[in-house]
Amino acid sequence: MIPMKDIRKALSDLIKANFPDWLLTYNNSPDVEQDYIYIELQEHRQTVDPVYYDRDIEIDVHVIPLPDVRGNVKRSKLYDAQDTLEQVFLPVFRIDDRAVTIQEADGRIVDEVLHFTFHLRFADYTAKPKKPVMKSLNVRLSAMDKEVFHEVLTKEDVEEEISEEDMRLEE
């Protein structure tokens, strides 16, 4: 199972390594005083069976440079950021010991903000806690219970006969 915190850590490590002078946040912060990158994660799960499920995590990376003194943003800065994001995330995104192939990614600039979107699609599993297994079971039956017990076993088509020694009756 890949927890969301591990996905966020992998994203953060890659962004910080490739954009060292930019602020990284998972909360939209319009009042910052420097260029920043804002990341949104949206997950969709589809259950396959009690153990496995399909995950589709949409990752939106918003690259938001501060405008210069005249209120302009250099588009070249956004194009460079898109090239860097493509090199960092495509074609394989690694999370600890797992690698997820990214099938497609979209980059678009709207209102001087780069929106770079891709999906992590993979099968995951639910870790079930191990329960202790019963080692042995001692059964003591009375003479009346023996007849009922033997009748139930016979009705269930049990192949193995229960011997008198195995039943250890209390009298």
C-alpha cells in the first residue's frame, strides 16, 4: 500500500531538488512574496476485491511566478518550468520501491500560471493485520451430543469418520 504521505514526499523531494529557489506548498497561498509551486492531489479509488483496488491520483502542479514591477510575467519562465516538470516526472514516477508509468501529461498556461497535470494510475492493496491462527481445539461432548454431532457431520458429507478415541466423551 502506498500512503498519500509517501506520494507527497516523493513529489516534494523532486520539486525541491529541481526548483530550489521556489516555495512549495500544498495550500494555495496568494499572499506569498516569491515564486511558488502549489500542488493539488485528487484521488479516485475503485474496488476490485476485498484486498486489491485501482487508484487514480490526479496531480495538478501549479507554477505561479511573481510578476515584475510592471505586473508582467515572463512566459519563458513558465515554458522552462514545464520542460523541467516533464523531465522530472515523465515517463516514470518513483515512490519508494514502486515505479508508476505516467501515460500522459498536460501543460497549459492560463492567466500567467502554468497548470501541469498528470495521473498516477496503479493497482494497490489493503494491508490486513495478521490474526492469530488457532492451533488446536479440544472438544468434549456428552453421549447425547455425540448422536447430534455425528448426524450433522453425516449430513454435511464429511469424508472422514470420527472414531470413539477422537471424541473423548464425558460420561
